[in-house]
Amino acid sequence: MKRRVLGQLAAGLLTLAAFAGLAPMAQAADEAPDAMIKRLSDEVLASIKSDKAIQGGDTSRILALVDSKIMPNVNFQRMTAAAVGPAWRQATPEQQKRLQDEFKVLLVRTYSGALAQVDDQTISIKPQRSAPTDTDVVVRTEIRGRGDPIQLEYRLEKTPGQGAGWKIYNLNVLGVWLVETYRSQFSQEINAKGVDGLIAALAERNKSNAKKS
């Protein structure tokens, strides 16, 4: 398998792991961050390998999975806000909702094709460098299959209160942080046409991707 495809697969795994919400909230609350990522990764791989529709790149199937399992494991609002940048604070609640909705579809559609490439991949967790008292950590993983291993890092925060536990808010695929990559793209659109222009551009991109699927 080519390195580029494996890189897409790694990001695709984040998409499902991020949105699938495979962990019960009670379990996630007292689970170590590296243990959570390992379990999620294993469950996501198993789910992909057993679902022919996902393997075939059925975007509607993936979106249905996303929408039915809104997760306790990702702070997607924080992820979207970070990708949008300073303009997020000036956006109305309705604009923020639209941005999250379109960004979610963009991520799913962008990486859904890579899910069909899952074959004999395995995921290992690298030794954790954080202290037990840390509330913001990076969990480093490695995806092994055909070709070179793929390094995938998750950035997580520990949240208190209801739904307490570790939540993913960014990831690094092959040395590139996802949120920062999209922030660069989004800032150009916002500077040219404002928040509504970004929403319109995302919606148009999602429509174009839907026609290709």
C-alpha cells in the first residue's frame, strides 16, 4: 500500500474514531488516554473490516454511523473553532453550527475512500510521555501494514463535569497537524468572503465531493 494512501487511512481512522463514539461515557471518564486511543483504534479497524459498505466507500453509511454515535470522545466544537481561527468568536450560533456540520461532512467525505483500503493494518501505542496529573496530552501511535509504518498522534484534553474524560481535539498525520492545515485553507476564504463565504465554500465542496462518490 502506498504511503499516501496509508496517510489517508490514518486520517480516515481519526474521522471514524472521532465521530463514532464507540466508548460508553462512564467507561471513558476513568480511562487513561493511551488506553482509550488503543481501544478506539482497534474497534474502528474491526468495524471497518466487518462492514462491506464502508469498505466500498459508501459515504452515506459512514455519515449514518457518524450521526448515530455522536461521541463523548472528541471535542469537535473545539476542533472546528481552532480550524476557523479568530473568526469563530465573531460567528453567530447558527453560523457556528453550520461550520461544524459542513466541516464534519468534509472530513468524512475526504477520507472515506481511504477506508476501503483497510486490509491487515494493526495499531500500536508508543510509550506515554505525560504525567498522570497532566490534563493535555499527546498520544503517539503507529499504524503498520504494507509499506512503511505511519505515525499518527492524537492531542487530547481532560474535561471535568458531565461527560468527563479524555477528548480528542487535534491529530497529526505524517508530521502535519490536521487543524492547522485546515486553518490555513479556511483563513483565505474568510479573508476574502467572511464566515458566510467559508460556509458557502464548504457546502459547495461537499456537494462536489458527493457527486464524485
